[in-house]
Amino acid sequence: MPLLHNIAVSSLNILVVGADLSELDRIETMLTKNNFKRHQLFHYRILSDILPFLQAKDFDVVLLELELTIEREEQLKILRKIQEVMPDTPLLIIDSTQDDSMVFSFFEAGVQDYLIKNEINAHALARAIKYAIMRHQLRFNQIGFRSSVQLEIATILAESNNMHHAASDILKILCTTLHFMEGEICVLEPKEKIFRNAASWRQPEASTELSQLSYEITFQLREGLPGLVYSDKKPYWSNNLAKDTIPVRNKILARLGYNCGFGFPIMYKGSVFGVILLFGHHVKKPNQRVLKMVDMIGRQLGNFFKRRRREVDLLELVQHDALTGLANRRYAENFLQYSLCEAKQTKASVAFLYIDLDFFKIINDTFGHEAGDRALRLFARVVQENIRGVDVAGRLGGEEFVVALAG
């Protein structure tokens, strides 16, 4: 395990990750040459060794030098790991060569600035650090940060005519903003007194194991993370998911390396309507700013879902298949006919997928119709997660499905 190198003494803590000692000396020389404010430089060569340390130490800025030996997708994973552990800390990239194809992905992952190694001078480095800190502080301003996230969610709710798509988009915002790997929305079924998974979202590199299992199981009112949130009617933070989740999920959470979980209630007039769950690696405990934000979001979603539930339930009875939640045969056939007419008028392209699950009868005959129903629901979830908002998936009957893909 590499030693922590501590250079100079001061007020601004700068973490340098990935650079060798000669590059570290060059960075220190440039900062000193530019009369940079008093600072303390910390250095770790290998990111995997520093994750536990990051949780205990606060830094003002992180400089991450990318290694040519590491694939770009792996570099993005490293960025997200740092962001998970240090969501309130600005991150600057130092790259050996300019890679225009990846710059957008880096900024999307939360990077504040992208610097080319051989083009950096003392003035440019000092300015980049100062401006990165200023931009990050502006972005995470207590009022502005909460308001921007709430505005994004309000916009989704206002523009969405599909609760499933809205829920997935909201989970994406929460996971990317708070640096979690994946999230779920569990809705309370009052008659059965259980929580059932209604929507999920995961980072592109995350496994599908957890989301697939979540759609197959339910939670009792006081069971697992949903039960803990439901009992207290307030956010719940866990850094020991093995203790706070049900056994059937423990093995998957451990295999995925998810040791942190965060849940908060969807509230309507003092009652818990549902629970949002977020999972990740080494994520810091949410601060008061985040707690206030999720409290407002929980109430925002509660008002929306409760207001829409009656009209949506009526529409789903008419337009959706009761078992899978996809469009039913009548709605799917009408939509296909409408899509063909629109394509002819606008000269746009449209494609249809007809899907028939082979050997499905064997599942029913061998394991029973309940197992067959679970298989159909799981297949429907996989289809729904992998189509766009403008596409429509429907069940024609039995194990026959159709998907309309807009051009």
C-alpha cells in the first residue's frame, strides 16, 4: 500500500490521484511558482487503496491523472467512485492526450475541468483549481442545488404522461446527482400491506442482478430498508446493508459491492405512499442539505402520484395488461395502426418487433402458472427498461408481445 505523501502546510487540501512522484513535484512547483494560496498536497498512486481514507478526510479539490494503461470505460468507473465518496468536492482531470470522444462523458460524470498534461503551466493550473472550486460551490449552493434538482423533477412530472417513465427518469436524476449506482421506487399496496417495486434505474455499468430480483420480491411493512423508512416516516441511511436488508438480497448486494444504502419516504398528507431506495459503494452519509432536498422531493412525488393515481388507474384498466403492465392487445393494435398511418403521412420510419417466447409452456407445466406469470412479468420489465420513451411495448396475449419502435 503506497504511503501518503504530505507536502507543505496550510488551509487548502488538494488530493492528487494517479500521478507519480515526479509529476507530484511538478504540480507542487507550479503551485508554488504561481504564489498559490497556502495549501496541503496529498498523494495516492492507486485509487483502490485510498477509498477508505476518502471517507474520513475532507478535500477541497481532487486532481486525477488518467493512466494510458487503463481503458476509458474503467476511467469513468474511477471517476464515479470518487464522486460517490466525495460528492461535494470538485474534480479536475489531467490527461496525457486530448480525447474529444470522452470529454463529454467526463463532464457528464461530474468533472469540473479537463487539462492536457503537456500544456499545463503554473498559471493555468492555479486558475483551473480556483475556478473549479468556485463553479462547484455555485453548483452546490444550498438553495440553488436543491432548487435545480427539484425543478428538473417538477419538469419531468409536468411533461410525463407515463408514470413508469417519469419514475425511471427521477431515479436517474437522484442517482447521478447523489452518486449512487442504482435506485428503486417501492410503492405501498395498502390492501396487501406490502411494498412492491414499481420502477428502477441503474448506471450503465451496473449489473442487472439487483433490479431483476427486486421486481420478483415484495417487502412487508416493517421489513428491510422500505420498512425502516416506513416505520420512522423519515430518511434512513445505512452503511451496513447486510444488517438492514432482507436475506434474499444480501448476497447480491455483497457481490455488487454495495455497502451503502439510502432510503426516503414518498409522503402524502402525513402518510407514506412509497419509498425511494438508492444503493452505492462508499457513499458518504447525506448531509442536511441533501436531507432537506429529499424531504421536499418525497412530498413533491407524493402529491403527484396521489393526484394522478385515480386517472392513471382508470387508464391502466382500459389500456394496460393487468399481469405485465404493458399495453394490452386492444391498445397495442390501435397504436400500431396509428403509427403506420402517421409514418405514411410524415414519410417517417417505424419498426415493429413481434416476440413469441419459445418453450414457455414448459415453464407452466414444470413449475406451475405462478412461476410462468413471474417469468412474463420479468420479461416485460426487461423490455420496458430497454426501450425509449417514444416506443410502446404491448402484450398480445399468452407469451406473445409486440414493440413499436418510432424512427
